[in-house]
Amino acid sequence: MASKNLGKINIAPLYLWRMQIFIPLIIVFMLLLSTLIYNNFTIEQATHLDLLKQNEMELKVNLTRNYSQVKNVPVYKAKMPELARLESDINSRFPTSEEISSLLIQINQVAEDSNVSIVSFTPKETKEVNLNGNNVDKKIMAETFSIVANSRYLNFVDFMYRVARLSRIVDVQNIHISRVDNNSISANLEIKIFFSSK
């Protein structure tokens, strides 16, 4: 097929090549061609198909979530007046700093109605309360009062019940009760009154 003649290599034409050399070359060429086709078309298209399937699933999940949110919009709109009424009701329960004195008078009146004798009613501290979503122009403050009272036990329970029924937001804490005699007790407690301050 090839012969050396005066330093030159002469290659015989293809039709003169022997079949045992020609067939392996064709097989190697076909293997290379099939590998090239497989790598460039089959794997790449399969990867692209997997990516498309993943995008389809994400779109379905987003569509389901968005549809459920859009479906609930009328429910949210129907709840808005109720939320506005609730917000105004809560805001009405926060007195202003000028109304603290009238609230203290109400607590004294509740004590008299419950036959509880208040020995001392002194302010302890005033500080700002951090609330989430609190308006910048409206701060919620808390003023704590220390109370010492004498009464019968059931009268003191009635006093606590009446304080809880006040139409203002108050927090009763640190209650300490000691027995004075068979009929009466002495109670030390703190009442925290919340109010709005601009």
C-alpha cells in the first residue's frame, strides 16, 4: 500500500488498500462520530430537559401559591373593617398622660366599692414600651404604681376582679399577701398603667 522510493512516500489509492486495514479505520471513525453526536446532542438535550422539568415544577408551585393568595384577597378585604374597629378599640384603651389621674381615681373608687383600704398609692417608675409596628409619632409608655392595701381576703379578690374589668389596659404584678389577723390581710402589689404619649 505504501512504499518508499527515493526518499518519498507513495500512498496507494484507496481502492488498492487491503480490507483488513480499511475496515478498522471505518470502525474507529464511526465510534468517534457516534461519541461526538452522543455528547453534543443526547447528554445536552437530556440536561436541558431536566432543567425544563425543574422550571415547570417551580412554576406550578408559584402558581398554586399565588392563586391561593389571590383567592383570599376578598376575605382580607372583608376583614379590614373588623381589624380597623379592633385597632380603634385597642387604641381607646390606652389613655393619654392627662387621663392617668382620672384612672387613678377610678382605681381608688374600685377599692372603696370592694371595702379595700389603700394605705399608700405611690408612683414607682415610668418607661417606654417597645411594641412592634408602633407608630413613630405615638409612643406607648408604662407607669408603675406601688400599692399597699388592707382588707379581708375576699374583699381583696373582689378588688382585683374589679380592676381587671376596667376599660383600660392595666397590668397587676408582684402581689404579696401577708396575714394581719384572723379576719384581714395586708397586700403589696404593683399596678402598671399603659398610656399613649406623642
